[in-house]
Amino acid sequence: MLKEMLENVRGKTPLIHNITNYVTVNDCANILLACGGSPIMSDDIEEVGEITSICGGLNINIGTLNQHTIPAMFAAGEKANELGHPVVLDPVGAGASALRTNTALELLERIQFTVLRGNISEIKTLASGSGSTKGVDADITDQITEENLDQAVSFAKSFAKKTGAVVAITGAIDIVTDGNNAYCIRNGHAEMSKITGTGCQLSAMIAAYITATPENALTATAAAVCAMGLCGEIAKKRMTSEDGNSSYRNYIIDAVCNLTSDELERGAKYELQ
């Protein structure tokens, strides 16, 4: 099943509109090209509606919010809803400041998202209306472990039912749920946390996957999460003693580019709950 999700992306080359942060915008564009999609970046209020109209899906990332981009996010999101396009929200750093938290909550109120992708602290902030993060990273007290996994799955399912969106919580163990079924995914490598933007890249990839298979957003999202984690593992094996996090970032993109559907099916580590 997962292999079909990757094959659909490669076969359809979905065009994805990204309103994302300037820290990782280039990496998001490259990861979309690597996975088989096509990126376009636009955040000016004068054109986001038009750009969204010509794309298949929309990825909204609040990592570097400002008064210029916030209205554009709402305009693009509302246009995508009007057209029935899939929309991803990456609430980067929600809980770290009032601006981030309030903007994320208002986006959630006004726009119907297909997927909400964040770390556990960010998703908890969306669910409760307030929270705490370590910058843009999950608070250590929130981290998902084997011991609290069942509780985290229950929380994620409840929030997915409330929002009508697929909820993807990423960390050492990833949870992807539509409120009824949940994928618990164990792909990835701890070194991925030393690269700025792997989460942002994943959100862009998810947008491509769900746009290519809009009728099955749950499995498409899980496939993207498995693919990104698996590529983190593949890239780590390529590292030499002279390589650092910059090389690792490039190796991950290379791995995404070269990943086959059969490799994804074989290498995906997940269980359904």
C-alpha cells in the first residue's frame, strides 16, 4: 500500500504551493523535487490566491511569521478550501510566542486542513490553546516514548476527530492518525534532529503525497513520514568520519530522490493501532 503512494507522486508530479519559512525554503523546494513533486514558493497577498489556484496542494509553515505573510496564509488557505485542494499546516514553534500560537489557532479555526504536522508540543498547543516549546523543538517533558505511546495515540486520535484532519506527530516515534486508525512509525535516526528543517521538508513532502492521493490522506501521510525517516537511515549509513550535518542534509535529499517504491515498502517500520 505505501509503495503506491510514492508511485502516485512520481507519476503525477503534483505542483505544491508553499508559504514557508525563509530558513528552510530552499530545502523544501529541493525535497519536493527529490520526491517527485514540483514546488512553487509565493507569499505575497497580491498573488497567493492565483498561485494556489494553479497548484494541486498547499503547504503552510509558520516558522518565520511576519505581518506580510500572515494575511497571505489565510488568503491562500481559504482559496484552497474553496477549490477543494489538500492543505497542510506546520505550526512551527506554536507555544513559543503569543504571535505563533494565536496565528496557528486562528488558521485552524478559519481553514479546514487536510493534515496537521508538528512535534508533540506544537500539536498539544493547537489542542489546548497554549503550550511550551524549546524554541521550535518539542519540550522534553512532552516527548513520545514507548511508555507513554498509548496515551499519545489516544490524544492524537481525539484531536484528529475534533479537527477532521489527519494528525501527524513526529519525533522518536511518529504517530499518524485520522481519528480511527493510527500508524506508529519507527523509521528515522536521532541525527536528523541536528539538521535545521527536516520537519519542514517532511511537511512539504506530505503535501505532495496527499495531493497525489487525495482520497487516502491517512496512508499517503504515513507513507511520506516513513519515507523521510527511512531516507534519514539510508543517509546516515553513507556518512564518513569527515562528514557533518551539512553533508547529512544533502545525503537525505539524495536518498529521497533515489528511493524506490519497493525500498519504501520493505524499509517502512510501522504498526497500526
